[in-house]
Amino acid sequence: GLQPKIEKIIKNEIIIYRVIIGPYNSEEEANQESIKLKKLGFDNIVKTY
């Protein structure tokens, strides 16, 4: 599939990884992918269609 784009954001010395996934054909497909990423430990996921 498509490689997720990972942005590293540093706020007040706290590192946040924002993952941008997509574009996907449907919300269902995007949700499946975000569930997989959440299991890998990513929690800030931006979905694009």
C-alpha cells in the first residue's frame, strides 16, 4: 500500500509524530489502515481521501 507520511513535530520539547495516511478510496479503507497504525503506537493520525 501507500507509505504513510510521518511528520515530527516538537512542541515544548515534547516530540509528537503526526502520521498522514492516504489518499484512500473510502473512509472504511482509511479506518482499517489507521487501526493498524494505532497498534504500532501512532496515535495522532490525519486521514486524507
